[in-house]
Amino acid sequence: MLQPNQRSRRFSTTFLSCAFVVFCSFLPSIHAEEKAPFDPKNAKDGGLGMPSPFDKFLALDQIVSKGKVDWRKTFQKVAVDIDVDSYNDKNVTIPMVLGVRIADGIMAIKAHDAELLNKCASDIEKLARKMGVSDSELSRARAVRAAANNNEWLKVFMELGFLQQEIMHKIEDGENVTRGDLLVVCGWMQGARYTTTIIENNYSAAASNILREPLLAKALKEKLEKMPEDVKKAPATAKMLEVLPRMETILTIPLDGTISKEDVKELNKLSTSVVKKAVNPAP
């Protein structure tokens, strides 16, 4: 018989997987109602959302043989060590590091590791506070840790999502809207590191297709190109501008296309170069 915490973990995984499947089930009907085939040239930028590799994690659960992905081990391999107290640049460096840590937190949820998530939530809270987010606005960080310690992983997932939105709303206020974009781009890069690590270790054509998102890579690049010159000259921003065109090229494949294992490895190398420069911005 399953113990309460086991039932909670089973329920949360099942619920999230079903939510993903239900979402995908609507896709055929949406395409059926289209009057003409989708033309990428007509796609419009709807704004950048929060970085979340969770959809790719769920897809990999369906593609990779059950039990082959060690999520905790992947976290330990990819996550970066940071000293929160060493960061003071709230307009460039801190938003980037915050994006990285949010992606780490999502991975810790997938690994169902309360200790890892507690560390991520604590770092997220400290970094957000450095950017002017008040203690009252960070109450959900404590809720994330409490739910994780109780093995309530569905609640953890929901609370972290709310916390992300509250942080984004706060840091995009006023003249510093670029901070939100930097957070998103760096979070996407760290999510790419996790995803490409898993795909490289469990390579298949179907798994590689999960990475296909050329329009997103293009949108990220265009957001960076429109930033103030002083922001673009920051080491990590400059590195992102350097690697994104190549990443966009690799990710530009047909709907049923394949990214080679060598290109998956290159994507990992490119995203890693960005994340390392973000957490250690010194020239």
C-alpha cells in the first residue's frame, strides 16, 4: 500500500502529465480549424514568458525508457554553485542568476528532492530581495519550501509558478523592463542545459525534436538586440548575443525534423558558456 507521501508524489506526477497530454490533445482540433497552413513568417512575438523546461521534462518522460533518466543526478551535474552574497548588480547580473536558479528550482521539483528545492528557493528569495522585492511579496518562497518538506509536489509546482509571476511583475516595474528579459533568456539557457544533457545521454530522433523552437530563439535574440548599449556590453549579455544566432540555426528544423547528436552536444556547450559567464561575470 502506498504511504501518504508516496500517494502525493504519484498524484502530482500523474496530474502534471495528464495536464500536458490534455493540452496536446487540443492541437489537432486547432489545426483542423485553420483556413490555411501555418506560415512561420506570419508569427508574431507575444512577449517572453517565464523560463520553464518542465514541458520538455514531461515529454522526455514519454520518449525515454522509464527509469533511465536520473533527474536528481542530472540536477547535481548541471546546477551551478553560486554565492548569492557576491552579486550586487541588480540590473544585469542578478536577474540572470535569478533566471538560472528558477530553472534549477523547476528541475528540483522534477527530481522530487526537497533539500535541493529548499536551496533553490532560498537563493531565489535572497536574489529577489536584492532587486527590491519585499518580504511580503516573497511569502510564496516560504510556501514553496513548506510544501516540498511535506512532499506536496503539486502544491510546490503551483506555488513556485505564482512566485515567479510575482517576481516578474515587480522587477519589470518602472524603467528596468530589461531585467525581466535577461531573467527569461538566462533561465531558458539553463533549461536548455538540462534538456540537452538528458537528450545527449538518451539520444533518439524523437527526443531531439523536443528542442525544436527556432522562433523562440529568434525572439530572445531580438529582445537582447534592442537592449541599451551598456547592457549589451555586459559580459554575459555579449556572450548570449554571440551564441544565439548559432543556436537559432541548429533549432531551425522541420516539424518532423531531427537535430543530430553532435548538434545537441553543441547546444549544450553554447548554453553552458552563457550560464557560466552569467554566474561569473568578471572578464
